[in-house]
Amino acid sequence: MMMRILYNSWLSAHTAPPVSGAQESPGPHHPHPDGTNGNEEPQRKPLCDTSDRRADICDMEGDVRVRASSSSIFFVTSSDRNFSELQESWRIKPHPRKGDHAALSRLTEMSVGYLSAYEEDVPKCDVKSSVPAIIFATGGYAGNFFHETTDLVVPLYITSHKFGGEVQFLISDMLPWWIAKYDLLLKKLSHYEIIDFNRDPLVRCYPRVIVGITFHKDMSIDPARSGGVTMFDFGQFIRSAYSLERETAIVLGEKQEKKPRLVIISRKRTRKFSNVDEISRMAEWQGFEPVIAEIKKNQSLGEFARVVNSCDAMLGVHGAGLTNLIFLPTNAVVIQVVPLGGLETYCWSDYGVPALEMKMRYLQYSISVTESSLVDSSLVERPHISSAETRGFRDTRKMGLEKTIVRNMSRIEARKLGLALMIGCCIVILTYFVSMSETTVDQQLSVAYRVGTAEVVEGKISLEKPERLRKGGHGNTAEEKVHHSNFSAISHMTAKEEKRESKKPKDEEILPPKREDERSQTMKPKVVEPICDFSNPRTEFCEMTGDVRIHGKSSSVVFVSPHQRSNEWKIVPYVRKQMGNVEKVSVRTASSPQGVPECTINRSVPAIVFALGGFTGNYYHDFTDVLLPLFLTARQFDGEVQFLITNIQVWWLHKYDPIMKRLTRYEFVDLDDSNQVLCHPYVMVGLRFHNDLTIQPARAPNGYSMIDFTAFLRSAYSLKKAHAISLREHPDRKPRLLLVARNGTRRFTNVPEIVQMAEGLNYEVVRADADFGDVAGFASVVNSCDVIMGVHGAGLTNLVFLPMNAVLIQIVPCCELEGMATHTFGFPSMAAGLNYLEYNISVEESTLLELYTREHPVFTDPQSLHKQGWFKMGKLYLVKQNVKLDVNRFRPFLLRAMDLLGR
């Protein structure tokens, strides 16, 4: 009954009968056969675009008549058309979840088509309007704040903002509570009454009608498709619509005594904090003023928006509540807590990217098993919890979000989360030194730390407490401030290394061997428990300190300790532990030296046992599977470590000789060919691995980051250019654009046209295909450039040689490869301090259109092919496809790159 009263009161306020006026008036019918005035805009064929995987859009301009009673939209034409053209029509459900039966099953389907002005049954106009109309449906997943925002609010803003309020909304399947909830936004977008499409008996005529609303990505706006409008503009619109006072977050400085406010999003059901009071106390200790918030039943969205807008940082577990970040002021910090289940990519896409696009700072904290309520559940041992990569979203949601896997956060460890909050506070403080307007979305991932699931060792993140930082020194950017100590260390280390040459370790032949009691007395090893970690879905890693003996030909590592029980593990010393072509190494423990091979060579430096196998030889995998994990594992020793390699490949070591010589000053040991028993005081089997071409500083030794890795590479290859060109300082210079022209698959078919367009924009174009044999030579070419562009492929791995602040433009092939492309090169480039732009080609730019019709599932239902597995998907979309770049459509991306170089 109450809902009916609310509905009727809303109708009286919003859907009153039309009245005469300048903009909309019931008028007499005219004798002209098409019912239009002679001065109306010329008609054109309606544009119905059904190619987008998420939304169908029809855009008609001319004499357009809407007869809601039959769910029909007619484009009335008096021009000469053949019968087949007049019969052309489309069936549209105007909601951006196309293909989602659960979301659209109850929505009204509309018919869009031609109608000849000379037909007798042309509907006569009851109301004529001089402004355009947009027809769309609510429903779907309305009721979930995330989906209300990403499926309706953002697409409606994209579609209607250009009219400046001079547009009318016709809403089908209208939900009165939704209209009331978003009343302020709707009034900001349209100055006219809202028409309840399903209840409207009139025929309405408009000069232009758009059926459906434009969708780009979840919680995202593509400036190249929106006329330059961005999520930052959307944030400003939201703050204006709700009259939110704060445009920017607090700026902490020497004279600022006010505490930054932290809003803690409290969930009541799944994925809730079970120790929110403890978290609040910890946040207060870190220098925040905590605000525990959850929207109340009778609280309006505007009231809650004001609470959020009053804060400078937001903390919450992955869920719809984080959508409230749209109300935060610019420069605010968003900290997303990621539950178990390998959900990092989903979390990043849902809230990380939008936060950065709205010019906020973003931190991602992945909980450990001990922080989950599943700690006492047998489910936590199941392999599906460790990774979401092999599951679809529905399975992930079922197992990871809805069931008991992450139903409650058992005890978020305050010490570890405190590191994230400290970094968040530091980022707020650093805005005292850097204006957010001078940075971009794509420059910020290097400070978007993800506090990892491993135990965080005290002192690994060398950040001082907020009180000290308020009095700290100066820096040009937030990234430089955070990584200053790492850069200093790198410079110091590399300077020392240049003076050193590779040397052979001093071997100590043991003839005759010492008695065990004598050797144990002289060595006096510090015996600790071996750490063998099998929890990482990609790698296995063991480290041992004390009496460790390695016999190469038997591929065995023995750790002797009286504190150990006899045990044995088979380790794949490569970061793809599921691969069957990598020989396993036996790691076992022994409580006494009896039966254990005697040392034939004693060495005083640590050793790392790893394999060159798997995908070694592929340029991308060389870096993500070996070189980066090796840096992560070995760099902390400053060259004082020896590599014991199984499946050794001399050509590969020679190819990356400058890198290997910087990581170790000792000769390599071919473990498969060694019959010696090597004894080292500290041994690691396997390599540390965080994610593809990515380092998580909170889990890395010495807090290493991707910025440290790329600085290390520039030093190893003696690359001269540390920073890309600044067009602000050198406006007359041309930025160098490297066009990576692949010779095999996914190549550009119109390179000369691309070059001509780029040169017309004042770029100096360098055309090159990566010579994977001459790494040093090509690294020098890459480093000399300021922008690199290329189709998704191994050649883009060369981003690691670009100077800081350079721009990477990744061209993503058709169809629905965006997630893979962003994961492979987008995240790593941003973490490396580069600007990242992503261009998704249209179907018309794909050469697959030469092989398949436009209506083929290759284009209309890519997921049906993705579900057939990686190899079938790859054979089609990665092997058969080339790109004919639409230079006019791509042009704004090169202009955007130029703009980024000018900041």
C-alpha cells in the first residue's frame, strides 16, 4: 500500500499530462504526407548499432514517432525507398546488459523501424516536442548500487550529458523507487518531465530519438568514444548534482593539524569485517579520523553522499559499497580489501580503474588465509580458492563471494592493514608536494600498492610514520617520494658493480672429508625451519638457512637439522608449477647427517636453484617467468649469490648477459651436469613470483617495485634516457613515437597510413620490429623514444626499457580481449611509472571481417569461443587476426599521448 502511495505521488510530480509550451505542445496535424513541417531537419537512415556486446543503440534524426502502447518507434520517411528497406526493423531491449537473460528477461522489447509517410496507418502526433528523447529501461540488476551505477547512471550520463538538459527521458519498466533515489541526477541531466513509457497512451513525436544508452566498460568512460568526456568529468557532475562541497581531499602540510577522515564501509552480510572496531582504533592510531558508515534504510543517497564526500580516504571489502567512491573528492585514497579466491583482477577492474580515472589514489590489500573466516574450514585447502583464472565469473561468485569462502573476514590483521593505511596517509600527505592536476590516471599505479597475502616483515616498507612525513623533505611526484630510498640504493649498487668483474667462487676441496662433529662445530650454522610455500597458484618456493647440501645430477637438495623430521617435497623450480616439461627438484629434510652425501665443495654465498624451461624463449615469458622473478629473488644480495640452473640454456644466458652479470658476480652452475655436492649457508629453490610482469612492493625484499626493476634494466644496458621528453619544457621538440610493426600475426596492414597520420601530429616516427636476438640494440632504440604503440603481443614487453613518464599505447584486437591485454601490459606499465592508453579496435578494423560475416558468433558472441579454451580462442583471435587501424578513430589517442607528455 505504501509503495502504491509513493508511486502515485511520484507520478503526479513527474508524469503529469503534457501541457502546451514552447518545447512540447499538442498540435494540429499537417497536410504534408509525412506529418512534418517543411523546415524540419532532413531525414537520414536511422543508425541501429547492434555490434556492441553489452548494448544495442538506435539513433534516429528526423521525423521520429514513439507509440509506447505498442512499444514501437517509427522513423517516418517520405523519400523514395524500395520495399525491402522499408521492411527493415530491429528489436531492442534498451538496457546495457545485452545477452544477460537473467537481467533482461522481464524487460520490454521495442520495435524500431521505417514507416513510409504515405502509409495510411502512420500514427498521428498527439504531442510534438522540439527536443530530443532518450528511451531506456531500468530493471536489470537495479537494487545493487554497483549495477545501478555502472549499468544505468554512467551510461545515461554518457548518452545525455551532451544535450545540456535539453532532452527528455522515456523510461520503460520504470521503477519508481529508482527514480526517487536518483531524482537529483535525473533532474540535472534533463529539464523535462519523465515519461513512464509503459503507461503512456500518447503518440509522441521528436526531432531525434536515441533508443538505448551507451556503455563503454564497467564504471568507466572511454574519452575517445565520448567526445573527450572522462570519469573525472563524471565525478564533477556527481558532486554538482548532489551539491557536495568538497572538490579535493585534505592537503596535509606543516600548518595542517586536521586529521584526514577515513570512511570504513561496513557490510552487514557477506564479506564483512568482523573486527571493525579494532580496525577503527588502528586507523586512528595511524593518524586518521575514522568514520564507520553504512547507508541506513531511510537515509537518502544524497545524505550518504555528503558523509562520503566529507572524507579523504575510503576502506572497504570488495562489494557494492565501494561504489560510493564516486562521491569522494579528487585526490582521495581508496583502499579495497580483496577476499580469498584469486579475485584481484575483478577487484581492480571494478573499483581500481574507476578510482584512478577519477583522479584518486588506489590501494589494494589482499587478505591472507589467516584473515579469512575460512581459516577453520576444509574449503580453504581446495585449489579453486587460490585462483580465479580457470573459472568463469558465475563460478567465482558462487564459490568466492556468496558462499562461506569469504562470507566474513575473520580477523583482518591490523598490523598488515596498518601498512596500507600508513601508505594511504602518506599519499594524502604527499599531495602537499604534488598537485593532482599535474598527474594522470595512468601515472598512479606505482603508488597503488597491493599489500600481499604473505607475512609482511617489519621494516620491509621503508615509510616513516605520518607525523614524521609531515615534516619531511621534498619530491617532484608522489611516486618519486615513495620510491626515493629504492632509487638511491639502486644508483649506489650499480655504481659499485660497474667496477667489479665476474669471478669464480673460491672452491674448497675437502680431502679427506671432516668428521661430522668437527664440521658442525666449525660451520656452526644458524638452523631454522625451512620455508616451503605451496600456496602461490603459480610457483613453489623453498628457502633454507644452515647445513644445506645440493647434489646436481640427482636433482636433490637436503637440509640437515636436528630440529627437523624427515620429509620430502618435489619442487618445480619455475614459476609455472603446472608445466610438465620442467624437471622437478627433490627438497628433503634430515634430522641427522647420517646417509646424507658429504660436501665436496663449501661455498660462503647464498644459492638460488631455478630452471630454464617452460616458455623460455618467448620474449614476454623470458621476462615475466624468469628475469623479473629472478630480480625479485636475487637483487637483495647485490651480486653475492650463485645461480644453480637446471635445464641450462647457454644461448639464453648469453642473450641476457648484461642482466645476469648484474644479478650475480659468480659463474653459473649447470646443475644437471654437476656431480659435486655443493654446500651453501642459504639456499632458495624456485623463484619469487607475485603476478605477471608485476612486483607487489609490500611482499618484495627491500620493498622493490617495478620502478626499481626498470631502473635496474636501464643501468644494466647503460641506457641514457631516464625520463621521457617534457613538452612543457621543450615545446618545440618532436616526441619520438616507436611503432612496433609485427611481421607475423596481429600486424598492422596500413603502416604507411599510420605513419603519415602520426607525423602530421608532429611525432618523429620510428618504425621497428623487435629484434629479440639483439636485446641490447633494441633496448637502446626503445629507450630513445617517448611513446610506444603496438598491437597486443610480446613486442610490447619492451616497455621495461622506456624512460619514466613515457606513454604506452596498446592496441587490443577484437574481440573481448581487453581483460587479458590490460593484465599483460596495462598494469605492469602503470606500475613502472609509465602512462598507459588502451585502444580497442572495432570490428571494422579487424581482418577477421574478411573471413566471417558481421553476424557470425566470432563478433556477436565472442564468449562462446572464449569458453572453448585458450588454444582455440588464441588460434582465432591471436593468430588469424591482423589490424587495419582506423587512423581517424585512433587519432585522439596520439593527441592524448602528446597531452600526457606536456604535463
